[in-house]
Amino acid sequence: MTFMGFVLAVCAVASGIGVIGFRNPLYSAFSLVANLMTMAGLYALLDAHFLAVSQVVVYAGAIMVLVLFVLMLLNLKVEGGAKLGLMRAGLALTAGVLILVTGLKPIMEHFSSVPAITLRENATKTVGDVASIGEQLFGRYVVQFELSSLVLLIGIVGAVMLAKRKHVQLAPRSVFGEAE
Amino acid sequence: MFGLFVLIVKVALVMNLALMLASLCTWLERKGSALIQDRVGANRAGAFIESDKWFLKPFLPAVRMMGWLGVINTLVCDSLKGIAKEDFIPEGTSKFLHAVAPIIAVLPIMLAFGVLPFAPDFTIFGHHIQAQVARIDAGLLFVLAMGSVAVYGVAIAGWTGNNKFSLLGSLRAAAQMISYELPMGLVFVALIIVFGSLDIYTIVQKQGELLWGVVPQWGIVMQPVGFVILLLAGMAETKRGPFDLPEAESELAAGYFTEYSGMKFLLFWLGEFAEIALFAALLALLFFGGWHIPWVTLPEGVWWAALLGHFVLMAKIVFFCVLQIVIRWTLPRFRYDHLMNLGWKMLLPLSLLNLIGTAVLKVAL
């Protein structure tokens, strides 16, 4: 179990590097798919089957397919070697390190106070099956859950509005612009 | 140790079952299409085989019969040809992705078979055995997830083909599979509401009960609209029947696998036929009571009852395989905008209504 966990963790990190490392955007997208899959594998190792499966359904199965679809439709070429300036590279490095530290700190604090074994036992008891996730989602966190659906709805409406507005503005201009 | 042994045996059996069903579908497709189109079909290879060896004599009539029925042609000759053919890789494309695409198209389908139960639980020599590789809590969702992962095989295959036909084919396939996944998922949600579980085994066991003491509580009785939606959506998901736009040979050569040859080409077909079998198994398990015989209650946990249940289930699965192949060779191909209209304007609203209706009925009753 631990061995599989290490293998998956290494795969996750490698594919994560692949996402930002590849010049070809399509390969980056494939790496992201691989990354999401390995994360799902890690969830499954922690007995959170529902989480693992929904990760595959939602991210790998729906969102990434759409991303891939668009990438293939646009048929993007391999990006030329855009060089980062020293200033920008330094800024990016600082920001990355800051994010890493702020993300790692609570995790490290949590792990130092709770032994890993009890964590895993607790996980199998409370997080694992569909029923307990449903109870949490529709009981204790029902307001947050409904609010998140509202946020998604706003996102959809906003996207449609942006697409519509551009279309209305561009259509007459392109016709007359070419005629003149 | 014994648990590991049982697991290995179960994996081998389920893989074998999936491949057997896929090859059965291959043969049904070849010979069935001939029957439907009033042709003779494959009937030569092995049909006139002769031998003087005494130990081969008793098998000759059976072999000749298989040859005459086209079994040898479809299952032996075709695979040998596939292995012997040149493995062609188009220029200027990623060799790795080109090789990996057929595997990605087949593997998820095989994995999805792992969560399907093929018989009721039974006890033999004091060991309790589940006729299922992995009974996970979210089994139904797992099948859906594997179905959506199979899109990648098709998408990558079309892209590595490095020509317009395959790219168009894979774009069509991706759009079609995403569109029809939505109504499929919503039908599953309605089923989950009816049977109160995501576990396929529990869903099948619940179908053994009688509704109001009269009708068997099969999925088709509880969700008639859901069954129609799932049948249509599933046939579109398998890219078959009237929905085979991604490989429309009159428009796109062969669609996403235009640039594939030899065994890789056959792997795509294997994946497709395994998908047919998987979908037939899903229909039988979720809507037609799995291993249950209507109004007959078999004893629980006895090996012969499990075996009988297994054969009943297999009969139902083969029936749905045949049904899909008959539909595929009967109906003409859709036009692409009709396909999208059917998915988004008919099936999606219908499945949403079905879901709301199911929820209301569940609360009211």
C-alpha cells in the first residue's frame, strides 16, 4: 500500500512537471490528465473511492476532454523559445516559493500533531463511502454546496454574455471593414 | 494468500469473459450483417479441412462446422492477418502516442468489467465468494468514469494520425461522447434514486423483489423512459449503429483510425466490441434484473443457484449484444447536426424531466 503510494506520488510529481515543461500544449494537456489520474489513484489508496471516481469523471473525463478538444481544434503549433527575463524569473521563483510554503505549512503542522496511522483509520471511517459524503454535503455543508452551484451558474451566464457581446460588436465591423 | 489466489482467478475469468463476449460480437457482426444483407458471409476458411492423422479425425466435423459458420475466418484468420501486417506509423507524429492510443481505447473498457457482478454471491467449500473482481461503493460511477476515459484513446488516435480525416473523426467522436455522457449520467442518477444505491450488486439484488407483490421490480418497470434514453445514449457512446459518425467511411475514410494498421487497428475493433458487450451487460444488470428470473426465487448463497443465475445473466447480455448489432445493420447513419440535436435538445431535457419525475415520485410514494 505504501509502496503504491510512493509510485503514484512520483508519477504525480513527474506528470506535474510535464504540464509546465512541455513546449507542445497538447503534451501538457496529456500530462495534466496523467496527473489527475494519479491523484485519483492516491485517493483510491486512501479508501476514498467516491472521491477518486468523481475526480476521474469530472476532471479527466469531462473538463480535460473539452480542453483537449479545443487544443486539437485550434491545432496550436509548438511555442517558440520565449526567454524569461532575469527580473521576471526571479519574481516567478519568489511567488512559487511563497505559495509552496503557505500551502505546505498547514499540512506539515497537521501531520506533526496527528500520527499518520490514525489519520488513515479516520479516513476509512468517515470519508470513504458515498453515503457519508452525501450526508456531509447535503447536511452540514448544504449552504456552501448550494452557493457553489450559484457561483457556477454565474460563471456560465458570464461566459455566454461575454461571447454574445463580442459577437454583436464584431459582426457588422468585419463585414463593412472588408468592404471599405 | 488464498484471497490473492481467488482474486487472480477472478481477474482471469472476467478478462476471459470480456474477450469471449467481444469475439462473439465480432462473429455476430460478420455473419449477422451477411444474414441481414442477404449475403452468404465468411464460410470458406477451414470448411473443407482434411487430415489423415487419427487423433485429429474426431475433431474434423466440428472444425468444418466452425469454418462453414465463419468462426475460423473471423477469429483466427483475421487476427493472424492483423499480427502479420506491417505496422505503419505516419510521418511527423509522436510514435509513443500513436502506439499508446489503441491501448487507452481498450484498457478502460476492460477495467470497467472489473466492477460488474456476473453472478450472485455464493459459498463453496466454506469460502464466501463474490463473483466480481472489485465491489466498490461507487461501482456505477466507476463504469461511467471508465467510459469517459476511453474518449482519450479515440482523441489521441485521431490526432496522431496527422491527417484531416482522422482529426475530424476524433473531434466528432469526442463531441459525441461528451454530449451523450450527460443523459447517460442523468439516467444513472434516476436509477440511483429508485434503488437507493450506487453499488451495482445492491441494485441487482433489489430488482429481485416484487413491486406491490405483483411485478418484478426490474429497472425497465421502474424507469421505462430511462431505459430508452440509456439505450440511445449508450449506442452513441459506443460509436455504433446509426451513430457511427466518427468513422463514417463515406465521409472520413475510416475516421480516427484511418492511419492505423495491423494489430493496432484490430485493437480499436476489440475495444469497440468489448464496449458493446459492456453496454449489453449494463443494460442486463441495471434494467433487466441481472441474474434474476421473474417470479422465481432461487436459494441464496448456493453454488448451483449462482451458476444458474450466471447463465441467465449471460443469456440477457448476449440478447442485448445481438440487439445492438441488428440495430447497427438496420438503421442508416445520422447526419451530424441531427445527432447533436438528438443529444442536446431531446435526450438531455427528457432525462432531466425523467430525473425530476423520479425524485417527485420517490418522495410522494
